[in-house]
Amino acid sequence: MQAILTRWGNSLGVRIPKDVASRACLSEGARVEIEADGDRIVITPSRRRYVLADLLHGMTPEAMREAFDWGPEKGREIVAMSTISRRR
């Protein structure tokens, strides 16, 4: 399939046909990575970059206990958890 490059400001742009975009799972507003590979231009969907703080937002020790069943607390675990609770 051929396309025509057009000027967009100081850059060049190319329209991606709907069927090509759909096969690549791209839609309007999607972020893509663009790189030159020799004489080829490669466009790939951008992978979201996660930040640990965003992933853990709203996570609390109580929520972690609910997410994992470690069984009943035994031995020093009981003491350690009560010490942590008093520090807050």
C-alpha cells in the first residue's frame, strides 16, 4: 500500500489507512514509537511506562492482607504487627 507524505509544520505526516490501523490495534489518540531502521520507518504501539508510586496508589497494609491469605499469624509476627500499629 502506498501513501503520500504531507507537510505538517516543520514535520512530515502520513495518513494510516483505517484497515491498517485496525489490524495494528491503533486508534485516534494512541501513542506510538517511531524509529528509522535503515531505509525503513517503523511505527509500533507505545507501551505504557508505569511508575511504582502510581501502581501502589491507594494500597494500604490492610488491603495487602486482604489480597493475600498467609494464614493465621504465629510467633513474632503478632508482636511485629502490633509494634507497627503503635508507630503510626
